[in-house]
Amino acid sequence: MRKVLFAPPARGFIEREIRYLRDRNPATAAAFRASVAHLGRQLARFPHSGFLRQDIPLGGIYRIVLGDYRIDYELTDAAVLVLLVRHGRQAEPGLPVDDDADYEAP
């Protein structure tokens, strides 16, 4: 069984999301926390649960979907390193955003 580690960006997102949810619906926050804990146990036992991402130039990055959340991780010999957690409605990191798109006809 591998150890599951959370990189600072992933840990920070989880902590912020729990605070956000707790302010709005404590039961949802508790459910999210439990889901993340369950995911950690799953990845420890079955590190290849996610799918290998083919859509990015980095090799060896896996993605697993947890409800509305996308979790990217990589495997080392001894650990699963969760790199990024984000809500599915958030833009993929590193993708350019067109700030001047006003959707008006030319």
C-alpha cells in the first residue's frame, strides 16, 4: 500500500473548499471531507484508479473524478502525490483566458 501525500496547492484547495462549504452547509462540508478521506484510502490501495491523462504534455499524471471535483496525481515508487484538486467548473490551470471576450457581434 502506498502513502498518499497532498501537495500544497491540493491541500490549500481542500481546506478552502471545506471552509466555503461549512459556511453555507455544514453537512455538505462534512460529506466533502469524508469523500476526500475515502479517496485517499482508495488511492493508497489502488493507485491506478484514475485514468492516465493524455491531454497534457506532462507524462505520468493521472486524473480521478470525485463528484464535481477533478483530482490530478502522480505516482512515485512509495507514494501517491495529489498535485491538484479543483472543481469541474473551474478552468484548467495554465489555459489562456480571453479577458476581452465581450460576446458582441463584430
